Amino acid sequence: MQKIGVVFVSRRNSLRSVLAEACLLHLSQRFSVRSCGRPGEIARSVHPAALGALGSASIPLPPTALRSWDEFTRAGAPRADLVITLDASIEPLQPRWPGQPDAALWPYPDVAAIDNAEEAAHAAIQTLFSLRRRLELLVNLPLHGLDRAAVRADVRDLAHLN
């Protein structure tokens, strides 16, 4: 069975999208998972709060480098079946994704913008907990064999979990 390609998008690709990528990789091998951010805003390193949250959950850091979404619009780029945006402010700025993957918005606060390290660490753990709940449901959706509109609706509906 072919893996389902998922791309998580956030502004800097340093916290939210890294947490989502790491968590989905940890939960299931059914997916080919990547994360990215907006060109010109990519962080130089993973945010310390993301490292702490992943460490506390015993989830390994994803093996890939931080990157912009430009890498997914080039010829020969990894195929995406789902693009999940974690930052509502950048959703309208995104490129046209090759292959017309289904898209969903799962908005999360910008934890990386929190100046207080302790507050950022707490918010990152909360974000990871929430992402994990959504991703556990995603992993258990019957993504093969259903009509595409039903899958798209299910993935979008996951945004409404609290």
C-alpha cells in the first residue's frame, strides 16, 4: 500500500509543524510526513520549547531539516495527498500545491512568538497534546477507498476538536 503524503505548514517551521511531523511519524508508518514554513521566515533551528515537548513525550525529533514550502512546489518534490496548515495567517499566502492535494486548516497559536520561556514550554506541551489527539484520529480514518470529498471533510472536521 502506498504511503499517504502529508505536509504540515506553519510560519517558521520551528515549532507547530515540527511537533505535528514528529507526532505523526511516531504514531504511524502509513504516512510520508514532511513539514515546512513560509519562505523568508524559516527558523534556523527547532524552537527549544518544541524540543522540550517532544522530549517529555518521548517522541524523537523528525530527521529532516527545517525548510520552506518552495521545496514542495519544485519538479520532483515529494508528493502530498494532504496539506494541513497550522497557522491561519499564512493560509492565503501559500502556493498552489502540485497534484492538488486536499487541504485543511488546523489553527494553533504561535507558541514560538511567546517571549517567556516557561510559558512557551507549557504552551508547546499543550499544542503537542492537542495535535496528538487529532493525529490519532487521522491515523484511524479509512483514508484509502473512500471518495475524496469524504476524506477531505473528515480531515477538515478534525480542526474542530478542543
